[in-house]
Amino acid sequence: MKAWDEAWQTEAGRRDWLEPHPFVLAAIPGLKAQEATTVLDLGFGVGRHAIRLAAEGFAVHGLEASAAGLHYAEQWAQREGLKVNFQIGAMTRMPY
């Protein structure tokens, strides 16, 4: 995770990771149609999908191995007034 930690500590390193992927945006109506209420963002990076999903009304849990990503995502959620359950950890040992 050293490479991600280094990248996500800088604005330039985060630049390509701030906008939600079109696939995730396209999935939101389907999740709502299925009455999904909770979403897991596995490897949330700097939080682009978790933040958007929380803004759409989902209860979001996120797991990320990068401390720099976690720090940025938490600050972003706070600025947006959103509650997201971010956790640091490895995908190979999910606490869910």
C-alpha cells in the first residue's frame, strides 16, 4: 500500500480518483429499484464511490488498506456532511 499512500497524499495523485466511475453511477438506479439500503465499497481508495453512494442515501461501509486514502475519504465525507463507516484493513481479512 506504500504506492497508494504516497499517491493519495498529493492532489496530483488523487486527481484521477475523485469522480465516480460511470459503471457505479449506472448501478445506482438498479440498487434503489431492488430496495438496497446498505453498500460495501471494498478498496474505497479516496472515497469517490462511497461518498456518492452515501449522498444517494445508502448506508455505506468501506474497507481500504491505505491510511492516506482513509484519511482523505474521512475528511471528504465530513466536508459533505455524510456519514460513512470507513475502516482500514485488508481485503483478505474482511470484518464483514
